[in-house]
Amino acid sequence: MIRMAKSGLKMPRVDQIGIVVKDIEKSMDDFERELGIGPWALFEGEPVWAREGDREVTYRGKIALANSGRVQLELIEITEGRSLYRDSMADREGLHHLGFFVRDFDRRLEVARDNGVEILQHAVLKKMGLTIEYAYLDTTGTGGLITEYIKWSFLGLPFPTRLGPLVRLSSRVARRLG
């Protein structure tokens, strides 16, 4: 049986799979050794700002990025603070979200709100000219998964997120500059 898509949010293709882990270094090694996925770009820090509803939240963590074909895998380890990741995963590891790289970020958030979809968290990460704005949407009623809109820019210009070597290079430079 073929089901036709309803209008809804009209999501683009899946670009990222987000996985919460307890030990990011071990997980990077496991993915590379067992599945051949890597090399990984590792980042550490906290958002410039993060909001859940009308509340500011703070947390610190690590993310690791690697491509598997055209899909980016994101490993997430929260090291300090309360977080949506821990709240939604109940202190277990596993699939957290499906991510979609978008250029029309604000418009998509507006459409989500118009469709009654709750924005669970909206935040901005910055490191060495790279800015990542993201928003998690409560789409858990559809298969139990959160979805994420992600907008990347470098010095205010769109950033080519599918170019793995650029991501790995920026990670190395960021680690050296601390």
C-alpha cells in the first residue's frame, strides 16, 4: 500500500542522524572500527544561548560529526548541566533525532508553530566564525523521534556542511585554539 504525504511540514531529505552517547571518544572509535564510519570532527563547548519555551537553559557537551554517504552522523555527549538530550533519553544511549539542513530556518519554524508543532529547544552554537542555529521540534508522535532544523553559516555566509574535510579542519583548528 502506498501512502501519499500530507502537506504538514514538508521536510526536505534527511541530512543528519543524531545519537546520544555516554562516552563520545569510545563511540567514535566503535563506529570507525565496527562500521567504518569516520573520520570524526570533535567539538566541545556550550551554546551561546539556548531556550526551551521561554526559559534559558545552560549545558556543556561534546559533539562529533562524520559522514556516511550523504548523511551526517552526530554523536552527542552532555558533560554538564540539565539538557533536553538527557530529558528525552532517560539516561540511555541511542537515536535522538533526524536533522534537516535548511536555509529558510525562520520560515520553517513559523510553519511548524502554525501546524501546532512545539519547539522543544532553540539554540545557537558559535566557534571560530562558524555558527550553527538549531531547533528541535516535538515530532515524537510520529515514530517517537524528535526532528531538528539546522542552519550553518561561516562568517554570516551559508556553510557547505557536506564537505567533510572542511568540518574536520575547523574542528582541528578549534581544538588547538581551545
